[in-house]
Amino acid sequence: MKKEKIILDVDTGSDDAIAIICAALHPQLDLLALTTVCGNKPVPNTTENTLRVVDLLGMNIPVYRGCAEPMVAELIPERHAETRQTAASAVQDGEVIEYHGDYLEIPPATSKIQRKSAVSYLIDTLLESDGDITLIAVGPLTNLGVAFRADPRIIEKIKRIVIMGGGHEVGNRTPSAEFNIWKDPEAAQIVFTSGCEILLVPLDATHVGVVTYAESEAIREINTPVAIAVSDFMDQRIKAYDALQPMAIAGSTPPHDALAVLAAVDESILYDIQLKRVDVDFGGGLADGRTIVDNRVPTDNPPNIRFAFNCHREKFVKMLMDTIALSKEL
Ligand code: BDR
Ligand code: CA
């Protein structure tokens, strides 16, 4: 079977780390490169974390460092003021509980980043391509937004974009907004209105696709360094979700970004995918960063996003485990 060429844009991040591992291991994906962006942590951290995961895999995957700031959002400090955000960490019995530490708890990276910036890499690679590269973006969409503005010719060269971001019934960073879109809403709106084919994997789907402690333990039993690291990331995330944002299944976590990567291989792990008009609010108010799904018929503007409203949890978790098990062949 022909592999699908992908570039994975990440803000690594515990769930990005699992997503990178899935993208690198899955036999139907040809992971050309990783591009990093600021998001879960500043870009020096997300880049170092990305290199750490590449070293853990022992694979030769080029890493390009991307944008250090959102396109616009940080120019208006009150937009992202702490008081408007859901807590991302808590202290329990003197221990700091968080979704993502500053650095992933795996050995420091020895491999190095590429010289080119992520945006230059995206532009050059897409322009030179035969239109057969899929972008998978699981962090804020800054690199894509900047690249689209810098050289719009790349837009028609992209096969499709799979994005983890947004939410209709569910928010996480604010009551209205999901983190990746909230962090850089202007970039998200540029990408959403670019005309590219987009599959959006929002919180509505990822909060169904959770992994439990028992499933994390089953991953650990695969007993490779990669599987053990994935299980460690998962356990840390479950602890954080239980403390900060309990899921419907107690003792579970959504590895959001891994769902997007595996959905790029097999969309049938998602369900209730509907073609919708989706725009991003960037007005700075209560709905700043919200993905607004237009459910009216007809809509003012044409549909632009395939929005996954749900996911088949067990099918996803099995696919995740089967993919991680391929680390035995490394
Ligand atoms: C998204 O935000 C980040 O914290 C995660 O890595 C994921 O990409 C979930 O809202
Ligand atoms: Ca992410």
C-alpha cells in the first residue's frame, strides 16, 4: 500500500509526544518532518521535547523549529490574561499536577534541529511537491497561518489538512474555546478559510477517545522503551485530568493529538463527521478562540470543514495499542 506523506506540526507536549510516536511508527504514514510551534510550552521547550521523542524512537526524522509567538494574540495581553483561563496545573499535597511539564521526562535530546525555519521548510517542501503531502497540525496553527500569508501558492499544493483543535459542545482553555485554536485564533481563521480540504478533530471527539489506567498498563506491557514512555505520559495525563478536568470515565485521559494522527490513517475511528461552515471568533470577548459551527441551512458562507463530532473509543484505543506495539520492531 502507498504510504501517505505527512508533515506533523506539534507543540510537544505529552499528547503530542504520543502523536509523534504514532506518526513515526504507523506503516501507512511516511513522516517527512516535524515542525514545532509555541503552544503547550514556549518553542525552545516544544522543540527540545520533539527532539527527545525523535531520539527515543531512534529514527532519523528532521525537526524544524517554528514560530515562537502567535500571529497577533499576544500583542493584546488582556486577551490571554490568566484570569480568563481554566487552570492548567494544581498543587495537591505539595505536588504540582499538570498536563505537560516544562520538559518530557525522557532523556535530553542529542539530535539537533535543522537550519531552516519551520515556515521556510513548509513553503519550500510544499512548492516542490506533487501536491501529495498531508499536513497534520496538533498545536496552535501559527506556522501554517504565517506560511499561508507568506506564500499563498502553497495552499493548492496541500493534499489536505488534519487538525486537532476546536470544540462545539466542549471547551477546555475557556468555557468557549479549545486551547490550540484559542492560542492563535487569527492563524486558525486563516487556515480555516484557505480553501484547503480540512478534517477537524475537536474536543467533541477527543473527549470520547479516552485511555484508561488499565489500557495504559496494557501499553506498558508491550515492554519497549517507547511503550513504557507512552504509558508514563498517559499516567501523568490521567492524574492531571482526574485533578483538573475529570472525563466521563474516571481515571482516563484524552491523548487528543494521537486521535488526529490515527484518524489521518483511518477515519472510521471517528464518527458523525459533518461538513460544516466553521469560523473562528477572534474578537477578544468571551468567545475569543471559539470554533463557531454554523448549523443553519443555508449558511451565509460555504461549508469549509469536516467536523468530527464523535469517536469510536474502543476502535481508537485498539489502533493506538497496535501502533505502539510496532515499537518492538525498532
Ligand atoms: C490540545 O491542546 C494541547 O494542550 C494538547 O497538546 C492538544 O493539542 C488539546 O486542547
Ligand atoms: Ca498539541
